[in-house]
Amino acid sequence: MKIDDALIDKLSELAKLEFVGEERERIKSDLSRMLQFVEKLKEIDTEGVNPLIHLTEEYGSLREDRAENTLSKGDALKNAPSANSDYFKVPKVLKKGE
Amino acid sequence: MREIREALLREDYSLTDLVKHYQSKIAERSHLAAFREVFTDDSLERASEVQSKIKAGTAGKLAGMVLAIKDNICYRDHEVGAASKILEGFISPYHATIVERLLAEDVIIIGRTSCDEFAMGSSNENSAYGPVLNPLDEALVPGGSSGGSAAAVAAGMCLASLGSDTGGSIRQPASFCGLVGLKPTYGRVSRYGLLAYASSMDQIGPFASKSEDAALLLEVMAGKDSKDNTSSNHRVDEYSEEGKARTYELAYYKEIVEHPGLDPQLKADFLAQLEILRSQGHKVEELSFPYLNDLVPTYNVLSNAEASSNLSRYDGIRYGYRSENAGDIDTTYTKSRSEGFGPEVKRRIMLGTFVLSSGYYDAYYSKAQKVRRLIRDATINALSDCDFILSPTTPHSAFKIGDIQDPVQMYLEDIFTVQANLAGVPSVSIPKFKSASGMPIGLQITAGPFEEKKMLQFARSLED
């Protein structure tokens, strides 16, 4: 599996990360090394094996659907990098003319 | 713990004296960087509160326990940061369920300990705040990712501590620092309030000098929590009860003793330990485990996939670091994440994103989930024919800070520990072996699901 710039671009966009200059070369070689390492799983015969998704057999225990106020508005906004008294503030989403 | 409790009852010293003693130990060796923050004032305040409860005879079962918690466990109105720049300054608005349970039994939390960023690492060199030094030899790593928690107990800065173990992050540092380190069965301990790394493997567990203290902490933390749907209803045993002496059926894997990475001296010592156990009447059997070299690759695919999903919440909007270098919403996400996360976290998010992306999902992610089933079934099968599987916890003792630069070589440090996480079974490391230079190495005991009581009683019987 070759790690080229196009793949790095695609993954960076999906992961919302950017790699520039030296960092970009580094992630290319690291990813290719990491992939090569996990590549050996392909040799294992998993014909007819179901993926293991849930670790316990206890799923499906339901609880009552009751609304609970676990975090007040004030507490929820306390850690925000930018907020007013009611809302999180974010940079402009729509530009003029859009 | 037992001695401390008796001394407090006899009034040999007060709980305040005890907390001050630990605080001075922390200050004396602050260059170890074991702690991210010491809760100096409020641990003293709690000490006097608990002291009066002891006097009144109303104290909980953990009165006298001074505990440090890993910097990824939420303690209300205290900072928590997973040793990452992206969470700098974040104050938890709520308690992790286990913190609530421990405080209800009068534990005193003395501070939060350093770790690898978001619990990703095996040496504690990935903390955004610099490496933690091994208190037994300061040129060496303490192990990771819960390296600060291990160093704190090993340096006598607290009686016990909590870590989290996703691929060995409690047992490996316990091995490197000469401590007991316990990873419970998946679902035994609530993960509510633990900053998530890989949710299908993460478990919180204790470090202590004695198995009895680790067992006592588990006893308080374990049990169903309505806030964590993966927590189990399975009965909580009295893990700290000392069992009657008995013999067990033990097994070890041929592939581990023959592993080329295993230190030859350690191999000899491990085999000699098996002989001792045989001579004490235990049955010891050699088993074959064909997946040894597939464990870490399987773990990498799955844990990185889960991490890429879990860490998507750090976007600079609702909490955490927001970059000043962004103009619009999209670059705010990208710049905040790129400036806030360290290199190892980014590597894992990228691999995780790759294995989950369309076109590669089946070949990597789904494939690894299938291999995980094979590994889990083989592990459970082996454990249904014996009581415990034994191995050295790590292939060697603690290595030098800076010695391992290649990420894949670092991942392989977990080769003996990840099996328990992939299979969801409990496992404990206890100090047993020594390297040529006198550094400790652990003996790992792995048991079937929810067999912590039996496992800890056996561990206790092997303590010197």
C-alpha cells in the first residue's frame, strides 16, 4: 500500500488535521511503516468468522427514557474558548454572498 | 493500608500529618514530573474532614487511603487534561463514577499524575509536558501510558494510584516500577468520566505496593453504573479477602518463552519461577498460542480506529484549545486540532481514519474485528482449561529515555499485555523478577472474565 500525497490529503481532510513541510514527510513515512506492520493480518484465515463488536453479552439492558438535567447551561459554557451568556461563539460559518 | 489505618486509629499520627508527608515527598522529587498538579489545599481540607470521621467512628473503608489519579479521570471542579495541550485549562464539571464511589468511602485524592497524551504510549515520553522519570533509576522511563501514576507510588508520594489500561498501560509501568498493577475485566469498572481512547478496551485500575490494597480499591470501584452501558451487572466480590492456601492449574505460552525479544535472563528466571510453583503443588502446563505476533497489529487497527472517532470531539468549539490562527469554522477545527495534538496522537488518528475510510474498512477494520474474535475465543478457551495464564509482563526491564524512536518498535513493547485487552479478561502484574542491573520486572497473571477475586488471592500468595 503506497502512501502518497493524495491519500494524505484525503485523510487530513477527514481527520481535520494538517501536515506541512517536514511534518508531512514524517507522517507519510510513519503511516507507511504502521500500515506495513498491520498488513500481516491479511494472512490470517477469517473465512466464516464474524467480527467481534460487543465484548459483553449483557447488552440490551434498557432504562427508562427520562429527561435529566445533568449539566447546567452555566457549567456547560464554563470551559468554552469563546461564549456569551447563552451560546458558544464560533467564527463565521457563512461568508457574504454565499 | 492496613498499617496506616491502625496507626491512625492509635493516633500515632494524624491524616493531616500523612498528607503533608506525601506532599513533601512530591516536592522533594518534583523533577520526576510524576504529577501534573498537586491538590495541595483541598487534600489537606479533606484530611481534616476524614480525620474527624475516624474519631467519630463513621469513616468509610478507604479512610487513610491517599490516592493519586491519572490525568484522564474526571474529578469535579479540578483540571483534567490527558497530558495534552488541547485540554489545557479544562476543568471537569462532573465526577467520574469511580471518583464518586471512592470519595464516598473517604479516599483522599492528592493530585493528578502525568501520562502519555490521551493514554497513547508505552514510555510516558508522549506527554505534552515532558517525560516522567523512573524513580528507581532516573535515566529510565517509568513505562506508559500511566507512567506518572506508577512513578508516584514507587517514589512513596502516595499510597496508591489509578491508571487506565487499554493495551497494557497499567501493567507495563507496574512492571517497570516494581508495583502491583491491575487491569479488571472489561465492564467491571465504569468508564463514565474516563477520557476515552479506545472504548472497547479501556479500563480503569489501581497501582499499589500490595495486592491487598489494589483489591480494596477495585472492591469500591467495581459494579454496574447506569451511566456506562458497557458496565456489567456481574456480582462484586470481596476482592480483598485473603483466600485459603490452595493449588491451581497454571499455564504459559510456548510462543512467549521462545519469543526472540524476551530477555534471556528473564526467560530463565520465569522458567525457574514455574519450577518453584510446580514444587509448591501447582500444576503447570505449556500451551500454544498461535496469534502472539498478530496481537499488536490487531490492537493497533482497532484502538486507532476507536481513537480517531473518540478524539473527533476535540474541535476547539465547546471546550479546550482554540487556535488564534484560523479565519473560518473549518480552519478553526483543523488548526486547533493540528496545534493542540502531539505527533503520536496525530499518527494514531490518521491510521484510524485510514482503516475506517471507505474502500479500506473491510480490508483493515472489519478484518481486525474478525481476528479479534479468533484471539478472544482462543484466550477464553485456554482459560476454561486452567485457572491462570502466566507470563513475564514485559519482555525486559525499563529502557532508557529516548532509546526507542521508531513508533512500531514502541508498539511492540505491549506484546505480552494487549491480549487481555483484546479478550476483555482481567490481568494483574506483580513484582517478581529483577534485571541484571537490579530493575524490577513483573509477573503477569491473567484469569477468566470476572475472576478477579481468585486472581488477586493468587497474586497475594506470591507476594514476598
